[in-house]
Amino acid sequence: MQYLEEMFSLKGQTAIVTGGAGAIGTVMSAALLKAGANVMIWSRSQESIDEAVAKLSSNEQPTGELRGERCDTGDEKAVAKALKNAIACFGKVDILINGVGGNLGKSAFVDADLATFEKVLHMNLVAGLMIPTKVLADYWIKAGIRGAIINLTSMASYNPLSGVWAYDAAKAATLNLTVATANEFAQHGIRVNAIAPGFFIGKQNKALLIDQETGEYTARGKAVINHTPYGRFGDVEELAGATLFLASNKAAGFVTGVSIPVDGGYLAHNI
């Protein structure tokens, strides 16, 4: 057990989790806290921050400290200010999890609303990766900190999902920039990796996958299950292990530029 603690302990480190009040962000935050890291949750909504902090505080006693701050990660000045506050609170920041993202609607390509397209692209790529990475990497390079970034890629990073054009484009770009920034930041000892969640039931996709009247899978839900060798949707708690692995310099110190699918074999499906 001592070996495992040495391998995965994050004691003395601080992580910023953007979108940390969401279902996936909350699980990742909980894992980091239990491994000893201090965690700063960033979200645009104070209500969601309060809910996440209450939930995380009621879980198994964490060993790290937890804070939350309102921050629009699509605003570079706001991110710089929130980072400054995190440093003032914890002394330094070592880990960034880029968890902001989501989708709005589904349509045929010719019916795509360009304003919505740009909004989803901005949410997932600009706010979800570009700005936080730019600000944190600049801070780490100047401070000589060997930081670690975990992005959230997607099944759509590898194979496009039907009807979600902006989400497909943004997540493909997220995978591309994970590799590109890993290459550029390696000289500074900064690691950049990603986790690609398969299909997990959440607030945003629940209605798409489960019929709200019958509780049965929708046609899309059935298609996902039929494409997933494990034959079920994932449990968000199953993202904790990959989070700790990629966050730990001891366990993954020579790992950079990879995206780990946690997908029940979705990407391995064949006929």
C-alpha cells in the first residue's frame, strides 16, 4: 500500500478543474482530493459551485483542500485573474483539467445554425482548451513548474457522431491540440494528455439516450449500446483511475500526447 501511495499521491499539489461542477468534473475533482491534491473548481455558476462543493464535502473524507471560484474560461482576463487567486490561496498550481464543454442540439448539416455552431465551438475548444491552457502554460514556463494538463477528448475526436457538427469539429481539434501542445511544452517538462470518455448518462444527453416516458433506450441509445462491446453505458466513477494516472508525475512522468479512451470498447467495436 505504501508503494501505491508513493506512485499516485498528489499531496502538496494543486489542481484547477474547469467545468468542475459538472458530473465528470466532480468525479475527477473527488479523485484528486482523495489522492491528496488541493482542488480549485472553476465554473460560471455560483449555484453549481456550491452544489459541487457540498457534494464533494459529503463524500469520503478527502485529504486535500477544496475551493470554488466563478470563472468564465472563455475570457482570458477572467482566467488570468482566477489563476492569480488560486496561487494566492494555495501557493502554486500544478495540474489543469480542461473540463468545460458540451453540445447544443442536433441537425442535418444543411440545417446547421451557424450561431449555434460558433457557440459550441467556442465552448469546447476556446473555453474548453485554448484559453486555460495558454494562461496556465505561460505561468508554468515562467515559474519553472513541470505542470500536467488533462483535456477531455471524446468518441467524436476519433469518429464523428451524426448531427453534432460543431461538437465533432471541436473534439477532433481537442485531440489534435493535445498532441500539438504536448510536443511544444515537453521542453519545459509540461505534460499534456487527455481522457476520452465513452458514453455516460448525464444531464445533457439523458433525453437523447433514454426515453423520458418509458425509461427505455431511444434509437440512439440502442445504437450506442450495440456499438459498445461492454453492452452498457459507463459509470462516471470509472474515470477516476485514468485521472489519477495522468495527473501523477510518478506514474505517468514519461507519458505525454496521449488520449486514453474510457469507453467500454466503443472504439474497438468491429463486425
